Amino acid sequence: MAREAKTKPKLLPKDYKSKVKPTWCPGCGDFGVLASLYQAMARMELDPARTVVVSGIGCSSRLPFFVQTYGFQTAHGRVLPVAIGVKIANPALTVIAVGGDGDGFSIGGNHLAHAVRRNPDITYVVMDNEVYGLTKGQTSPTSPLGFKTKSTPYGSSDAPINPMAWALASGVSFAARGFSGDPKHLTDLIVAGVEHPGFAFIQAMSPCPTFYNTFDLWRPQIEALPEGYDPGDRMQALSQVFRDDGIPVGLFYRQERPTLDSHTRVTAHPLREETEDFDVQALLEMYR
Amino acid sequence: MIVDTLLVRLGGESGIDNAISAGDVLTLSVARSGYHVHTFRTYPAEIKGGPVMFQLRAGVQPVPSLGDKLDVLLAFNEEAWQLHGEALRPDGVLIFDPGEHDAPREFGGTAYGVPLDRLSKDLNLRKGKNLIALGALSALFGFDFQPIQATVKDKFGRKRPEFVESNRIALMAGFEWAKENIQDEVPFRLAAPDSTHDPELVMSGNQAIVAGALAAGCRYFAGYPITPASDILEEMAKRLPPIGGASFQTEDEIAAIASVVGASIAGVKAMTATSGPGFSLMQEMLGLATMAEVPVVVVNSMRAGPSTGMPTKMEQADLNIALYGGHGEAPRIVLAARSVEDSFYQAMHAFYLSETFQMPVILLTDQSLSHRTATLPMPDPYRVPVVERLRPTAEDAGGYQRYRLTESGVSPMGIPGFDATPFTATGLEHDEYGAPNYTPAMHSAQLDKRGHKFERAAEVLCDLEYPLGCHAYGAPEAEAEVGVLAWGSTAGVVREAVEEMAAEGLPVAALVPAVINPLPAERIMEFAGHLRAIIVPEVNRTGQFAAWVKANTELHLISLNKYGGLPFTPAEIRAKVMEFLVAKPQEPAAELQPTEEVAHG
Ligand SMILES: Cc1ncc(C[n+]2csc(CCOP(=O)(O)OP(=O)(O)O)c2C)c(N)n1
């Protein structure tokens, strides 16, 4: 690969900050997620020229602009298939996907289960605020039943989906939940997710102070997973994600299994670097 | 009578008679004997049950079209006769199975009853009917038996060695039965092939697209199964991994094009292929590729629509969506393949254009061309330049502007892992750096940038030469009085009809561009010259291409529309041209009346 960056001085969290100023409302939970991401990137010394942050559309999906790496804000709901394309094309890249609950669980919902079952080596951080932020406060697939918004003036008729259960049921190889109000813990989870060889799903509870301010509702419920919890036990993970009380955070589940790129690719080289000689005339001769 | 072309159709029941696989074997063997071939097939959408047909046209000279009336119909059952009898020329040859039905009384040509079913039962070869039929065909028409046997071996030998022997027995049984029982000379026999040249390649349109894409450097493919594009996915899945590429079946077409856009952002030449319903789903991501300036190639093999339509029938009705499918002003380069050979070149061409101008390129083909197998000379990949997108240089490091406003509109594209020029691509309107920007000045400037690229493309494309540019057929344009302007797979029938008429001394010429957008309007105007009438045949109801040409040239055009799911035949083109050649001076009535001509197919 061209242009080695080895000799550069160690990067600090602030070095991952781009010149673009976040557009989020004051007090937005996504600031905590962004801070955690800067911290995690610095801790892992990610090379900005070899890191791609991909997103969909939404307030949370603005995040790639605020990070000084390669980035791609795609279309609403399409973060995962784009991120997968990037990763297959060049397995040497660190690919981090981000977005909101509407982006990931509603319009992009179909992609989640399929991304999970393929297990590409990417990390997906969903900033879950249980509401549509960018479009100004409509109900989201994680909003509570009966949720009153401008689009559901008599209360939402739909029960919320359970993203962690969804990911686990689809066969996710890494599932964690964090809280934007605890960026240190979230940083640990992001680092663990990026280091995990496979699809790392991180639900980052990230309140929206403007349309559904859940800081005070959630903070007292946030608690660590119980003492002696075993993240290798999928049944135990399911019993935690289906709990009615409290909002447990931490690493729920981790398993190592073959990744998508190890299946679709013979080598881990970037596709554009593959040196295999291809002679189209030899291929064409087969049709004689 | 010795003839230069022979048109044979096999009609049977899907899943029972194996007419298609018999047709494939016959095609390859005839081609290996040195003939040129052109096939056409229709299947029911169902896997089992329903009528299928396979048609092979073999010729001593190249055969650009599927032809008109059948010379030979091989009907495996009575339904096949009922469906295809009308297509058989009155003095043609019918081969039927007397175990299925009697020789049709109303048919005045030559009918041979070959007990296909009984022979297969006698031999205890339940699935052998098709090869028994091939054996009988070759005995009757003097097809070279050797290549048929060799082809059967090549086709089945590796996977099912037991098939080779049983197929040989079936072939021989049909051959010998016909030799013994049918003594009369068939009314026509194909002239001997030109043995001075090597046998040509036999490929389908879709296989040619794959080969062209690989030749252009495509190393990533993603797709979702859909007729008639699935075999592009299947072929890519087979061919890419061994040469260091990757192919991937996604959960839907949105994911397919999304991952192609992602792969291209990571620096790989990438492609997807689909048909109408999937192409509709891809529209939003095509807009993203335009906005973020990501090179991608999308193949749309058109089938009859709207909605699920007729998956196994052709139509040329997706021109409008190819041109205008997205929201906002997102100019797209649209190419249309004209033949199997052209599918190879246009696939290469699509990558050349998408890499050069960093934008999506749509390559249109259709069911009849995708699944058509035909002979073609070995393509020359050096006829189309293989290029890569413009990349940042040392000058760009520090303050890199991915979307710098350049005169040509093209700006260097950094690749993660290869260029130390991080930037964020986006579907939002953005400034030179890629940061969101909604100011009037920046939106205008970036729209201009994307527009200039397209206008540059038009300049590059205006004087393309063979094989990429317009194809012209028939009489010298200066002498022509009636012109035919066509696009896509209709090229073949138009070529055949027009060349034949020109050879008879009729003043007819044809022009078929490959690049539909930007349209080579100047070249079309030059062609129009002093023509008395310009006929635009297309397989759709509303004349999408004619409308597009009118919008770009203000020419007066006469639409000839056919929309039954089947391609035109040369006779239909000829008939329309004749209307304008025979008399009707100055003001042809057809120009005053609605100009739509309907030929149901
Ligand atoms: C195809 C499409 N439909 C709708 C929208 C409008 N839209 C933009 S963001 C969004 C939802 C945002 O909610 P979420 O994904 O939860 O992210 P948040 O803004 O809360 O961070 C919607 C509906 C769009 N951009 N594209």
C-alpha cells in the first residue's frame, strides 16, 4: 500500500476531529457518542487514511462529517450494504457504520438481519433516541407503544422492536449496549467492537433533548450487566435483552465465527491490488 | 433447394421435452460446423409446465436477426403445433410426433411423423426425446453428426458421464429411424458452411456483458436474482473469485447497488445487473452515485413491464426510467447494446465512461438479447481503452478538495487505503471539500460541475467509431429516401431488413446509435438529411426513443411500435418501409394521421 503513515506522531482524540462543526442541538446525546468515537479511534491509533465511517441519513448520520477520516454519508437506511461493499473491496480498511434507529431499524431494517448473518468485519453503532430527530419528532420503530407525536397524535399503534434481540436472533457475533451519558464505557465498547473480527452491533442509547428527552428517564435505569455475566452464552444474553426492568449496558454477546470477507474473498488484499493475471481472450476461447 | 439460411424452431412443454437444451446443443454444434447462428427462446415464468420454444437460425453468412417465417418446426406435442404452426411457412417442414397427434390437415407443407415418445420409451430413456429429435433433424437436413456428439459430451460429460452414453444412444436412434423411414429429399438444405474460417465464438448477450466487464477491469459484482439478468450474477459468481475479484448475492437490489457504490468508493470497478423491478428499486442509489460522483455500472436487461410484467418476454420500455428515473437533475449516461458482440464492447465502454466521468452509466439490454446465443468473431478488447478514475496527486495533499470546481467538471477522487486524502462523500449538496452546503451559489456551482462532466462526455462521444459509435446499414445515406432509426436489440432485424432492401436497389438506410444519452444528435441530423421519412421501430407502446430523439432534434419521426413481448421480425420492418417507398409523394398520409403502427407479437 502506498504512503505509509507509520512515522507520524501518535494521534490524539482531537486529531480525529474534522473542521466541520456538528449540527446537533445543544445537549444532544450524539455528542457523547462522537466523543467516544474520537477516544476509541485515538486509543486504537486508527489511520485516518485507512478508516471509513459510513452512515445513512438522520441527525446521527451526520457524524461522518465531524470525523477526520474517510467518510460516506449514503442514503436513508443504506448504511450497511454500502459499508459491506467498502469492506469486501478492501478488507484492510477499518469500516465503522453509524446511524439512527429509524435509519437502521425502519427503512434499513431489511439490511440489518442480512448484514448480521453475513458477519462482515465492520462495527455498527446505532444512536438510538427512540424518535425521528431530523424530520422533527415523528414516532420511530423503537418508540414506546402509544407514543404521541405529530404523526401519531392519538398515540402510536405499534409496539417497539427490540434491536438487541433482533441482532441476536439474526446470529450477530458481537452485541453490546452503551449509553451516551457514559462516554468512557461507550469508548470501551467501540474499541472492543472494532477489534472484534466480525460484525459488531452496538446500540448506543442517545437521547434527543429536542423531541424526546429521555435523559432523566433513562439515567436511573442504566445499570451494568449482572455480576458473573458470561458474554459467551447466547441464552443468557437473550434473557437480559428481554428484561422488563432497567436498561442493562455492556457486552451482551461475543462469538468468533468466519467473516464475510473470508468467505467472499480468497485473499485479504484490496481488490484493486489483486495481481492475478486475467486474460480475457483465454476466457473468450472457452466459448468456441 | 439449397438455402443460405435455415430457421428451425423447437416447441415443447417445459420440464418434459427439454427443447431448450436440445436447442443449445444444436446451436453449438452447428456453429462448430462453421455456420453463423442466431437464437431466440421464450420460456414460461414457471419452472415446470407451460410451453417453451427455442429457435435457431443458421446461415452461411452472418445472421443478424431471428428471421421471419420458420423453415422447420419441430413440435413435441400438439400444443406446439397450435402455437407455432402459423409461424411456419406454408411450404415448410413440420416434424411431429404421431403418438401425440395426427398430421394437421390444414398444413400444406411437408410433414414428417417421427415417433419421438415411442422411441424414447423403447430405449427406456425417459428424457431422451429431445436428442432423438436432434438425431432425426440431422439425418433429414444433413447436419454434421460429429459436432453434435462432441457437443453433448462437452455439455454433459464432466458433470454426468452416464448422460454421454444414453444421449449418444438417443441421438443414434433418432438418426437411424429417420434414415430408414424417411426417404424423400427435404425441400431445403443449408448450403455448405464457409470452411475457410475458424468456427466463431458462441455466446449469449449476458455472457458477452460479463466478459466485457471483466476485460474493462470490473472486479466487484453484486446482484439479486431476477430474470433475465440472473445469469450475469451467476456468471460473475463463477468468474470473479478465480481472478481475484468478488461477487456477492445481496438481500435485494437496493443492497446490490449500495454495495457496488461502496466498493467503488473503495477504489474497485464495480457493477450490478438487474431487470425492471430491480432497476426501479435502484433509482435512489443511482442518484447518490451521481451526487457523490461515484463511478458505477448498472446493467438493466429489459423485460415486459410494468410491475412484474412478463419476466421472460422482451420489451424496450425502460428507456424513460433509464433517462429520467431519479429525482433532481442527475444526468446519466445511457448505452444500449445492439447485438451479442456489441454487448461485449458496450460493457467495456460503460466502464470507460463511468471511470472517466465518475458517474453512473446504465447499460440497457433486453430479454431477447440477454438470452440470445449467437456466433461472433473474437472480440478485440484493445478497441476500447481501459482507464481509471482521476486520482489526487501530491499537490492535492493538504486542503484536498474532492469536489474542486474544475473546468471539465472532473476532480480527483481519493481512495481510502491508497490516498492520504480523507474526505466525506455525501448525497447532500456539498462544497468543494464535501461538507454539506446549501448556499445558492454552491448548489449552482456543483450542479454545473456535474452537468459539465456530462457535456464533456457528449463531446467525447460525438465522434466515436466502430464498434462503439453509431452503426449504419443499407444504401449510402446520400442516396437514401427512407431511413430507419433504431436502438438496442432491434438493430439486428433492422440491419437485416434494410441490407436486403438496399441489395434490391431500394433507397433505404438505417442508423443505430449505441449511446442513447448523450444522444449523438448531430449525427442523427446528418442522417436525416433529406430523407423523405424516418421510421423509428421500437418494442414499446409509446415510442420512448422516438420522443427522446424528437426532444433532442425536433425531427419529424414515424413510430413503428410493437408490444406483445416479442421482438420485431425483418418482414415487419420491410413492410413499414415499403409504405413510404411506394408512391405517396410530398405529403404522406401517415404523417398527418396518428403515427403509431401496431403489430402485435
Ligand atoms: C428515502 C427517504 N425517506 C425519508 C427521508 C427523511 N428522513 C430523513 S432522516 C429520517 C429519520 C431520522 O430518524 P433516525 O434515523 O432515527 O435518526 P435521527 O435523526 O433520530 O438521528 C427520515 C424519515 C429521507 N431522507 N429519505
